[in-house]
Amino acid sequence: MKFQIECNTNKSRQVCLICQQNLQINEARLVVCNDQGDGYGDICHQCIAKGGNWIQYQLQEFSNKLLATK
């Protein structure tokens, strides 16, 4: 899993991948992607502010939940 910072050409509302809150994306967006570059979703500014280690832990928990449902 990796992060991509992208220019935002679509100013529509998104939902944060971690906290599920609605967010308005402005000029740039942080997208969680797989190693092939396929995007999973955006991360809001409040979650970004909590730091990389916190985000990594949350995404690992999210991944574990997905694997448990298969």
C-alpha cells in the first residue's frame, strides 16, 4: 500500500477511507493506493494530521477486517 498526492480536478465531496467523514477536497488530495496505483480512497486532513504511524495502523486494521470477511 502506498500514498499518492494528486491534483484534484473534481471538486465533489468524498468520504475519508479511515474515519468515514465527508470531506471537501480542494487543490490536492491524498489517495491510498495499491502497488499497481489503483486507488482505494481519500484520507481527510484531520486523519493526515494524526501522522503516518497512526494512518498506517488504521489502514492495517482496515485491511485485517477485509481479510476476515473473505
